[in-house]
Amino acid sequence: MIKSVILIGIALFELVAAQCPANYFYVDPLKSCVSFNTGGSTSLFADAETACQKAGGHLASVHNAFENSLVASYARSRVTTDKFYVGLSRKTQVTQDWDWTDASVYDYRNWLNGNPNGTGLCAVVDINNQMWTDVDCTQEYDYACSIPFGCPDGYSLFNYTNMCYYKGNGGNYANAQNTCHSVKGELASIHSVEEQNFVSNLVFSRCGTGPHGGKLGETLLGGVFNKGQGVEWADKSQSDYTFNLCGHTDAKGSTVVMAAHQKGSGCGSCYDSSWYISNESPTNNGATYEAFVCKTTPYGH
């Protein structure tokens, strides 16, 4: 059993790694494809950032001691200078408002004592002590590029669709949709029995009453049902699959809920992940659901 899990993990790692651009390699803890000196030689800060952007990324950002150590360790055998550019810079010497080129939060610092000392507007990492110093952006150094790849935190990758899925716990339609939109996703659409089974396994529950007063396992999808027209998906994808519709099947403009729970007393006639037509409009923020599923593309796509 353990061997099988390891083999599955290796296969998934190799699948993701194979989708990194040429000369990049996948670093799982960073959920990113990483490369050093994409342009083949040392560069000015601006030229290094341009080279990273051409591959779909930015100069690398780091957000904790582990990430800093990891990037510096990878750099030791891959760079030709003792220091390399990361994507940290500031606009003037009098400000301490440092920014990452990938627009991520400046929430970690590892400056060498006395730095930043006001002489430089860009940051380099020393491969020996892993500390940062500020330098003139027109100096040439090796550099680290990073392209985010993989699923957002809390999401699960389904290889069959090459999409990421997330189970959220409860709320109304608007709140669920906002959660999905925060990672550029949508409430989930379903287009095959394989995808139906994956989502069902993600959210399935025993029969019982949930904290929001509904049935455990009743999970909001991204569909709106109209009799005679089928399901319209929030992500604008094609309506090409349905699964055992039940509930208010004469309704128009009603949300689609996966009844992902076992059959049982008090759990109604919809169960085993049938699609329950709720008779509730997406605009009815008084209607709450026990769970919802978001769907989004992996980073790097």
C-alpha cells in the first residue's frame, strides 16, 4: 500500500515536472517551476526580470526562511556568481518600501546586518550565507526565475481534467462564488462521469443534519437549471452532462446541488450524489448550503 502511494506521488510529480518550460525544473514545496540564468548569462536586474517574464514568470520571490534556504541551496550548483538576483526592488534610496516583481506580499526579510544600506535599489542573495544585500540594479548577476505551477492551497488536482477543486464549508451562493473568484475560479461545473465521481468523493458524507440546517453533503455546484434548457454553468462551459436530476425539476433559474450523502431516514429522496434542483435562485442570499465546490485552472496555465 505504501509503495503504491509513493509510486502515485512520483508519477504526479513527473507529470507536473514535464509541463515546466525548457531549462526549468519543478520544486514541489514552492509549487513552482524554477530556473537559474534563463538567458544563459549574468544580467542586469531589469533584463533578468524580462527574461523571466518571457517564460511566463518573474524573478523569484521568497516568503519564509524555508523558501529562502531552498532557493539558495538550488542556486549553489547552478550559478556562476556568489550572489544572484531575486525579484525584490525599491524605487528610491530613501524609501524602505521594497516590492516583489510578482506583486506578492513583502512579508519576509533576511537582510545581512547593515543592509539595506541605501546604496542599491535591488536585492541579491548570497549562496554561502543565504543573506540579502542591496546592490546597484545595473550590476550583472546570475538570477532565479520562478513560474507558479500547481493548485492553490487547499485545492486538489484531478489529472483527468487537469483542474483544481476545493470543498468549502457552507454559506450562501454569493459568498461561495466570492471564495472561488479569489483564486480566479468558479463554482464547479461537471462534464463527465469521471469528474462527477471525483467531486462526489471530495464532498460525500453520511446522512444527517448539517450546521446550516441542511443535509450533510448537500453541495452547491456552479449550475443554474432551467426546465427544457438544461444546466447553465457559471464558468460558461458547455452543458454536456447531467447526473440523475431530482427535486424541483420543473423549476427555472434554480441552483444545482449535489446530494452527496447516503440514503437514510430524514435525508429525502435525493442521495448518492444525485443533482438536486433546489428551487432557490442564485440571487437569494438567504438560502444557505452545507458545502460548495470551487474549480480553477492550475497555476502555470
